[in-house]
Amino acid sequence: MPPHAHLPPLAIAGIGLLIAWRIYSRVRRLVGRQHFRPVRAWMSLILLPLLAAVLLLGLAVHPLRAAVLVVGLGAGALLAQLGLQRTRFEVTPQGLFYTPHAHIGIALSLLLTARVVYRLAQLYWLPELLAESPDHFIRSPLTLMILGTLLAYYARYAWGLIRWSRSVAQTPSP
């Protein structure tokens, strides 16, 4: 794309609508009672730490950026522990259910959304950024911090859900 090309307003609107739809569906899922799905939890537990490891490997030549990502990972793990402590777990004849602490998940989702919206606004008002490499966005310490927090939060939360489901399965029924 030429350095002075603008992102068309229709593209910005389309991306904005896609983001709004994803936020709505994510927030709707975070505020209500959810059926525990082991496959989803295991996929989060495997894929998210793998993604974090790949990012850390890619940042090996940038120790400061790697440190920011590690701080984000630590913050996400701590937030997940807090979220798990405030999650309501239920064992019913229909299966295992949990109601996550909505405020933490919503805050993290909105933080990521704000970062993406900010980046889209930058691309719109500073079209010269379109000429930069696609990995430019991920090089930002703020983005790395947010990404690390989200990766660790959802991975640690999934681990907590798996541990809970296993403890319930080992508990004898009355």
C-alpha cells in the first residue's frame, strides 16, 4: 500500500462493527452463567501459553519488551486467581456451571478494545502508519502488557476451571 494511502471510511466502519459485535458477544458471555466445556478450557490452557511462549521467543532480542510482556503475564495470572475466587460454581443434574466475576473479564475486554480502537484511529488519521510492517503494532509496550495480561488471565482461569471440574468429579455423590 502506498505510504500516503488512506484507510477507506467504509473499511473503518466495517472493522468497527466487527469489533462492536465481538465485544457484545464476549461481554454477554462474561456476565452470565456458563456451562463448563472441558474442550474449550483445555484449548485455552494449551493454546494461550503457547502463544505467549512464541511471543517471548520473538522478543528475545528485545529484553525490555519481553520484560513488559512478562509483567503483563504476571498481572493476568493474579487477576485470574482473583476472578476464580469470586466465581460462583454450580454442580447440577444438567452438568457443571459457573458464573464468572464479570467486572474483571469485562474490564480486560474493554482494555483490549480501547487499544484496538486507538490503533484504528491512528491508522485513519496517520495514514503513513500503513506503510510500516504489520508487526509494528505488537512492538508497543502497552500492547504487549495488555496482550500478556489477557493471555495469562484466560489461561489461568481455564486451569482453575479444569481443577474445579476434576475436584467435583472426585467428590462422592451423597
